Amino acid sequence: MIASFILTAIPAFIAHNFEDGGPFANVRSTRGRIAIHFALKFSRGLRNPLNMSSVLSLSCPNASYTSATTTLFALALIGNKDYRAQIRPSISTSDDRALLEEYFEGAVGLAKLRVNPPHLTPLFRHTTPSYNMPEIYPGEVAYITGAASGIGKALALRLVGQGGRVVIADVNGEAGAKFATELNEKAGSVVSISVKADTTVWEEQLAGFQLAVETFKRIDYVFANAGVAERPWLPPFDPAAAASRPLTKPNLSTADINLTGQLYTAALALQTFERQEPSEQSGFRGKLIMTASVFGFFPTRAMPMYAASKAGIVHFMRSAAEYYADKNITVNAIAPNLIDTGIAPDVLFVPFREQNLLSDIQLVLDQFQKLLGNSTLNGQALSISQANVWAHPPDTYKLAENLPACDLISVEIFKLFGDKTK
Ligand SMILES: NC(=O)c1ccc[n+]([C@@H]2O[C@H](COP(=O)([O-])OP(=O)(O)OC[C@H]3O[C@@H](n4cnc5c(N)ncnc54)[C@H](O)[C@@H]3O)[C@@H](O)[C@H]2O)c1
């Protein structure tokens, strides 16, 4: 037990000294990031049932020093049943509070999954003060791609319900226009406009953004959400026909829509945000939220194009979040598992319904909502799988070994391209 505490106290102390105290994903200084690396390495040495990725998923992304320290101490306590009752996370902000609560619940789940020790059940029984979920401020404007159906449509409904105004951007112009009209009729005022825009066509997206700014004067949120399911990139291999068939050019349309399309949306969002003053209500110039997927983290043999594009979104999001962090702009992503929407034919959902493996769309919307208003969350991939929600941690394998060169590469590239802001 004493050894456990010593081993935990050292990394906790190191973690305590993050230079900027910001989200783990956004710790910028080499020293701070190396400190995290070693803290996690030490933590792995503890005889507890959690591995390194669990350590990260326990850590609060918007962490105050206290949360980081609590996390590391908690790991030692997990391995020691005598101390389970003593875990009382000390939380500084409302964002921390909600997320930490979820992580702790997740940690219990993970621990159970791995070793199933009976003493873990009451481990993190703690009281959490009530948490006011951030909301869109009245009159704020959200531009949502793929808003004529599924997640985007449900999100638009929720935001209008909170007093926001929405731009319904979709390649399905008819459904988008019908939905916008319904929203306006219900509200009795213009709370919505629609634009027919294929996200893979730059000019169409540009026209959509121009119309939105012309109509509403600014855009506070952009949700790069439009996407499709896997479209097979290669025909299945048939050894009998292979000799007579030429090598086939792949169909990359999944990546065109899910990656290139979302990057066009991101490019328009970030440039629009940079050109407008911070909002008096939220203090932010704007917030970009991208729809990724759990397949942005986990490989899937059936959907290589989908996985590649969603992983691209996650990594772009984390990189852009670092770049724009000091410009009053946040960049985050939502990464759901399977949700019952129009993305696939109904027959695909049947076995998932039977086995209770679908995630509730309202829980997905809750994760979007955590990023609204004055939330300072940045660089986060908020994930949803059935009833589980977590902030998926960035990969830190061999981070310490790579950081000096990676950081210098950034400095030199900014010099080369003349970016005076970095
Ligand atoms: N449903 C899920 O299980 C699930 C899980 C994880 C992530 N996602 C992601 O959520 C996002 C929304 O999907 P959904 O489940 O709501 O699906 P959906 O099919 O119900 O809605 C997608 C909308 O995007 C629009 N769209 C498709 N291609 C477009 C394009 N090129 N330009 C403009 N609009 C286009 C469609 O017309 C549709 O209205 C996608 O990025 C998807 O990959 C979905």
C-alpha cells in the first residue's frame, strides 16, 4: 500500500506541475507533456487493474491540477480496497464536474471488465453537485451540415428549442427546406434558413456560408456533420475472375464526403470565426464541432474508408484545436457508436436493437451540448457507446521520445510559411 502511494504521489506531483494546467490534449510545453508521459508510465507500474489508456480516459480533459492529481491517486486506490471510500474528487469547474463523474463511472466499468473484483462496485460512489449543462445562448447561430436527417436534424431541433437559430445545410435541398419551414412555422419567426450544398463541392459550401452570414450577420457554431456510411472502395476479390480483371481504381467517395467535405466545412468555419469579434455572450469567436465516430479510434475490417476518414477528422480536430486555442476558437469532435438514423437501411439496425447495442441519439446531443455556450473544452473527442460516454484520449505512445523533434518541426514550419501568429 505504501509503495502504491509513493509510486502514485510522484507522478501526481509531476502532473501537478503542468505548465498551463490546460487540457491534457493541449499541454503545449515539452516539459509539461513529458511530465504527463512519465506520470502515466509510473502509474502503469502500480498493481491496479487499469492500463495506460484507462489512466488517460480517467483524466479530466479540462483538468485543473486538482483533477489530475485526484485521477492519479484514484488509480492507487482502485488497487486497494481499504481506501475505496476515500475517493472524493475535488472539482473546480462545471465542465470538469460532469466529465469527471462520467470518467469515474467509466473507470469502475473498466475495472470490472478486466478483473471483476467484487470490492470495486461501490468504489466511486460519490455525490456530484448539480451540473448545469451549457446551452446555446439565445439568438446564437449554428451552421449544421447534414441537418436534413438524423443527428444533424435532431441537433437543430434541440438548438432551436434552446433559443438558437440554425442553418440547415444539406445535399438534400428539398428535405432541408421543408425542415427549415417547419422550424420557422413552429417558432413563429425566422429561426432557420436552409441551403442546398454538397459538402464535397467547395463553391456550394462557400455560397452556403455567405448566405448564412448575410442573413444572420455571424455564425457562432459550425457543426461539420454531414457524412455517409461505407461505400465499398474495391470490389470483393474473386480468385476465379482475378486473372481476367484489370486492377480496379478504388471508389473514394466515402472519404470525399466524410473527410474532404468536412475539411471544406472546417476551412470555412475557421476563416469565418477569425474574421468576427468574440461574442459578448460566450467570449468565443466561434466553435467548430465535427462529427467523427468510434471508428476514428478503432479499426474496422468492414469499413476501411469510413475508419480512415473518421480517424482523419479526429486527428485534424486535435491539431486544429492546438493551433486555434489562443484565438478564442474551440475545435472538438463527437464520436458516436451506432445510432438509429437514416445513415443505413433499417434492416441493418435490427440485430443491434435485439442486442441492445444502439446508442440513444439524445445522449449524443448531450455531448454536443457540453461544448456550447461558455464551455472551454477544446481538442476533445467526446464519445458515446450505448450508455457510456467518455472523452477519448489522444495517443501518447512514445510521445516523450518524439516531442522535441515534433515541437521543433512546428516552429520551423511556421517560420517557413510566415505564420507570425505562432
Ligand atoms: N448513425 C450512426 O450510427 C453514426 C455513428 C457515428 C457517426 N455518425 C456520423 O454522424 C453524421 C451524421 O449521420 P447520421 O447518422 O445523422 O446520418 P443520416 O443519413 O441520417 O444524415 C446524414 C445527412 O447528411 C446528408 N449528406 C450526405 N452526404 C452529404 C453531402 N455530400 N453534402 C451534404 N449533405 C450530405 C444527408 O442528405 C443526410 O441528410 C455522419 O458524419 C456520420 O458518419 C453516425
